Amino acid sequence: MATAAKKDYLKGLVPYRIKRYWAYIAATVVALVLPWIKVGDNHFFLLNFDHKQLHFMFVRFDMQELYIMPFLLMLLFLGIFALTAFAGRAWCGWACPQTIFRVLYRDFLETKLLGIRKNIKNKQKEPDWSKTENKVKEGIAILIWSALALVAAADFMWYFVPPEDFFKYLQNPAEHTVMIGFVLGVAAFLVADVVFIKESFCVYICPYSRVQSVLFDEDTLMAVYDPIRGGKIYEGHGEEKHKIVNKQKDVLAQNPDNECTACESCVRVCPTHIDIRKGLQLECINCLECVDACTTVMGNLGKPSLVQWSSERETEKHAGKTKYFRPKILGYAGVLTVVLAMMFVMGSKKENMLLNVNKDTRLYKVYKDGTVENSYLGLFQNTDTKAHKYYFSVDNPNIEIVQPREPFKIAARNKRKKVIVLRAKKPLVQGAKEDTSVPVTINAYAVDDKKKISIFRKIVFLYPSDKNKAAKMKK
Ligand code: SF4
Ligand code: SF4
């Protein structure tokens, strides 16, 4: 009977650990490959301080066009809140570089490759450091990880300095000491973090662990121990919680039907050194190693695991099925959809030219014949991939363009400063006691493609009062 049931629970079982490895491989491949993929000259994501550009979804935005940045930040934060409310620290266990690096270092390098640690199922037992052999092997592990950390640091950098520039800059290190220093600094931090700080980073340093608990509710998915089936292992509340049983006989003494064998497989395997039977803890990164451990122990006894990837409602309180589509989650999904839609709308309004027009310091110039001129400094920027000829018009028929007289060429992704002089051919205001700001709209466009490249900017033309105009005309 037990053998048949055991087959049921363990047959075809793919541990969460293996699924996590696949998630790690996918995340690593995406992180490494993404900076190399280009559509036209644009990357999927690149925040390039060098050229003052943001590339997002293969669209290039100049610094003046960073109106999608607030939406990106909103998506990031709301996305983290939504994911945490839905699935706890799933990011930490399944995709965070810190966890991936620790698994690579501790479980692959230290345990599988070099045998410094005996078993990936016991993460509590430290290697025997009195053995010289282990010290030498640890040195080898650090060297291998240092090389990998350099690759990881370079990969991180490629989201700020694209690979095509990065390798060019490496050939001339004396001129790019900041970039090289940054990569070396990140690599050094990764070595210190992964080799010495370890999971203390997740527990004490990472701010995410501090905020996550306020986002949880009783339907949040996480590793949960079933105290009703397994038996009570801890008593008390919060910090006061203390262990009341250590052996199976103590568990059975509470109730002969209690199922926890007190084998502590779930405790030994935990990378953050906690006991999931104590309930929800900030340190839990949702890696589900304890679920795998108990699934094997209980599966061999022909029973379902006592630690499940589930919710407090379903597994701890036995108060019904987990509510996946609850108001909080639907609210997050709604807000995220709106922000995403707004971001696409804003992104689609990307202009193929930019223009800044600033009035010069002189108010106006008045000629003896009564004509009035205003001067401005215009910064025209061609954000398109090919060169264009640019010119502009003004919406007031009584104002003419004195300078520049002709359309002018700007190379692809280049900018040009132009002095703009506008002249009022006829009086714009009469009988005014004060100088008057007359609103004017400039329509700048590419002469060769006005349909696609055409933008409007509002400026003011300062027209003198009658008294000021008369005074200047006399000079
Ligand atoms: S209790 Fe430990 S092993 Fe279990 S999911 Fe949390 S961090 Fe992982
Ligand atoms: S692995 Fe399961 S049976 Fe063993 S101590 Fe943990 S909860 Fe109890």
C-alpha cells in the first residue's frame, strides 16, 4: 500500500530545484545575449550615459525624450509589488543574480566540482577548513569564480556601455579608466559577496527583504509548513517563538497522528539557515529546497509533503483553496496594464527631431523704421538614422524669418546650434503701456520629409511698448 502510494508521490516528480536550474539558465542566457541583439542600431535596453540615450525595446530616446523613464520605474516598482503579493520572494529564489551566483559557487563549484562540501542537501555543514586540501580547493573555487565575476560585471556594464563600444574602449584603457575601474569594482564586490557575505546579503543587506512582509497576505504563494498534519514544532509569536520538539517521539507525543518525522531535511537544505516549520520568516527566499526535501521524505512514506509551495490559507490554516484572483492582485494587474498602455502611447509619440529654442539676453532690437527684431538660440537635433535638411515657419503672418535664411543640413543623430532672428514687419501691438509678450508657434520640419518629421514649439516675441519703441527709434 505504502509502496504504491510512494510511487504516486514520487513518480515522474521533477524537483523544484531542477526547475529552478532551468530558470537560472534562461535568466543567464537572456542577460548575456540581450546586450548583443540590435535592431537597426538600437538595443533592447541600454542606458547610455556616454551618448546620453536610452534604448528601450529597440527604440532610441535622447535625454530630452526621457518621458518614458517614469513609466519604466513605475512598471519596475509596481511589478515587484505585484509579484511579491502574488508569489512572495519568487524573484529572490528563481531569478535574482545573487541566488544564481550562490548556487553556482556553493552547489556547483564547492560541492559538485571540487567536493569541498559533501552534499548539496546539507547547506548547514561547513567544510572542514583544518584540511589543507580544502583550503587549496577553495582557492581554486575563488579563482574560477573571480573569472566568472569579471564576465558578470562586464555583462552588467553592457547595459550602460554597449558591447560594440565596450571592446573598443578596452583597447584604449588609459582613456577609459572609469569604465574599467567600475567593472573591476563590481567584480571585486561579487567575489566578496558570493564567497564571504553569502546569504547574509539576502537576510541583512537587501532592502527588498525588509519591505516584502508588508505585501504578503494569507493567499501569497510561498513555502509553507502544514502544522495541522505535521504537528506543532514551535510555540509563541514573532521573535518569542521557540522550538518545543526536537525528536519524532516528541511530535508523536502531542498527537500520534502527527506526521513530521523531525528528520530536519528541510532545515539542513535551507540556504538561508532557517526552519520553515517556524512559519513565515523574512529570510525565506522562496527557493523551495525545503519543499523538495520534505517531498522526498514524505513521498518515501507514501504521503504528500508537509512543506508545500502554497499559501497560509490553504496549507497552514486549512481554510480553503488559495485565492489567486483576489482584489489586490486584480488591482495590481489593472494598474500595470494602464501604465504599460500609457508607456506605449508615449513611446509611439517619439519625435524624429528635437528642438530647444531659448531667447537671447537682449529684449529686442528696434530699427529707425519701427521694425522690431527678437533673437533666439535654437538647438536643432536630428534623432533620425539619416541626414535631413531642416527649416521652420512661424504662425504669425506679420513676423518674418530673418535668420537663418536657408534650410540647413544636419547629419544623422547630430545637432546644430542656429541663431534665429525674427522680425515683426508690422506693429504686433499698439497703444501698449508695457512691453508685450506675443505668443508665437514655430513649426520646424525636415524639408525632405515634412510629413514624418515636423514638430511645434511655443516661444514668445517681445514687442516694445509705444514709449520704449519711440525711445529706441530715436537712437
Ligand atoms: S525556508 Fe529556506 S529552503 Fe525553504 S524556501 Fe525558504 S529559503 Fe528556501
Ligand atoms: S522534512 Fe518534512 S518530515 Fe522532515 S522535519 Fe521537515 S517537515 Fe518534518
